Amino acid sequence: MTSPIDWTLGHKICVTTTALTDIEGSVYAYDPLSQTVTLEESPQKFRIVRTPFIKSVSVLEKGPSAPAPAAPPKPKNSWSEIARAKKDVPVSTQAFETGPVGFVDLDGVRKRESEIVNQEMRKQANKGVGVTQQGQEIYDAIAKTLPCRWDGKSILAVEEVQIDPPYNALACKANKPNSQALAHVKKIIEATWKKIDERAKGG
């Protein structure tokens, strides 16, 4: 689907997802194990995208593989001038006095990063591919109270009730006789469709 150069750190790329959404940003990180690429859209905004949901990638601007380290600040005066002006203060202390560096919990950082990646993966998994907006709304409504997942374009709730397009109550079927979940799912679908219809009428 993509070549190794697509994920070169620093490259500015445009990713087109399977939902036909374009995302532009610089490649900040790529993890083949979790199948995710992190794009920096701005200094304050990052986007994590799962590679299985990527349709195509185009390189907009090639960048360095890693940012160059910033040059250290230069003192306004030479060392000799500082020493003459502050004979009673060590030169190194006068020029570079800083506060103590706090402890960085690397395990905590990695744990938080893993939580963000897993959260984004769950978010992506809950998005149907090639489904209608109404179908996605039905899925989101069911997912609030019951575990469910996408099976192609069909919704599978509690591994027992299947809802096919067009995602109304008549499109529900259960793989178990006398399924209690079926009645519950139908109530959710009917209530959700009522909201959709009222919204369409401007109510």
C-alpha cells in the first residue's frame, strides 16, 4: 500500500483514509507493531492514524529524518569580560545558572502513550467503513449500553444480534431463539430512528 519513504520522520504527507478523509501533517512517529502513524498537524495537535484504514499516501514535502538540535545560547559578553565584571562569582555559575531538573517517569510516559494509541485504535474500530451516517448513529447508540462491533457493513451486538443495512428494526435478527438482547436492540434502534426523523423534519 505504501513505501518505506512514506513514513520517513519529518516528511510532510497527505493521508487519505478508507473513509475518504484527507489528513495532512508531518510524520512524527511510526509504529509497525501497533500499525499506527502519528502525524503532527500543528505544534499543539497530533493525529494518530491506523495504517489498515489508510487508502493512499502522498509526500507533499520531504523533510529531515530528525530535527537538528538547537544551537546553545551564546553569552552576550566574552568569558574574559564576564570574569572581570564578576570576579567574586564563578564564571560557569554566572552564565548558566539553572534550576534543578525534575524526575521524568519514563514508564508513566510509555503507559500514557500506550493508552492514547489503544484509545485511538478503539475509536477507529468503532467507525464503520462505507456505511451510511444513519448506520453509524445506530451503532453509536447501541454501543452506549451493549458491546458491539462491525462485521463488514453489518452491526453485531453482544455477538448475538445482527443488524444489516438499512439498520432499522426490521433488519434485526438474532442467532439464538428467544433472544432477550434482540428486543432490547430493537428498542434502541426505534428510539434512534425517531430522533433521526425528527432532526430531518427540523424538530
